[in-house]
Amino acid sequence: MQTTLEDRQAIADLMNGWMHRDLAQWDQLAELFHADGTIEVTWFEGPAADFIAGSQRMGKSGLSTKHFVGQPVVRFNGAKAIVETNAMIIGENVALELGCVAHSRFYDLAEKRAGEWKIVRRQCIYDNAYFTFPCGVVEIDREAVRALPRGYAALAWLLAQSGFPVRRVFATKGSELEQKMKQQGEAWLAA
């Protein structure tokens, strides 16, 4: 299968479609994934459908998030593609008067099935994160934050304080987990 500009545009549209999550457009968000699609991010691991349900719960909590998504870098092999996209996660919990900004990269495995590109697996690599204080500095447990992986410590702390704990270590820039993720992705693309 030869890839076309239309294929590249379809994948770019998938990545930009993440705004449906921020806008609580759940049906449109579901359309980004194949039925067997999965997602692994700080606060969730599992089927995309369950992630959407969890996102709905998050939308009703004190935590709000906004994602700014960059232009994807895409590598094709027929009807498969690895897509890496810069993303900025901006979060705030108004009740805590605390926010964060996290710089990350979505690492997606996408497939064209029945003529449509959709995400099969979304993972995230966290580059760095920092706190924001919209109403002035508030106290945080610095030792607990230092115990978290630096690449997403601020995000993980804010998520946990908002009722969405991070339950394991995730890939950070240059980590062994990032290398393993990319090795698995390359094997999937080549298969």
C-alpha cells in the first residue's frame, strides 16, 4: 500500500482530534480509536472505551485539563503507522488553587482498516512537568513530589490530589521504558 497526502492528513486529524476530550465530545473522541484500541497514560491503562468513561468522571471532578497537540511525525509501513506527537498537558484543580503544565509525546500505533486510519494503541512519554500557581504559591509535599519521576512529577501529584492516582512508573525522556516502548513499536510496524 502506497501512502498518500490523504493518509498523512487523516493521521494529523486523528492527533488533533484529541481536543474532543477537552471539549467533552465523547462520541467524537471514541471515533479516534479502533474498537480494540487501548491507551496508557499516567492515570489510566486499558481499553479506550474505559478511558472515555474515566475521562467523563474526571470532567465532573475538580480537575480540568487542556491539551495542546503539535504536528505529528509519522512513519508508515503499508496500512500501519507509528505516530509521535508533541503534546502539552495543562491541568488545574481550582479547589486546590494548583495547576501544572506537562510536556509529553503521544506515541501512537495507528492502522488503516476498512479505509479509515484510527489509533490501535496510545502511550505517552513524559519529557518534563512543572507546577503553576494561579492564585499564588500553595504548599505541596515536596518530598512526595521528589519521589515521583521528574518527567511528570508535577502532573502525577496534581492527579493524585484530584483523585486520579498514578499507579506505576511511565516512560520519561530517554528512559529504558521509552526505549522498550519504541522497540516494541518498531517490531509491530515491521510485522
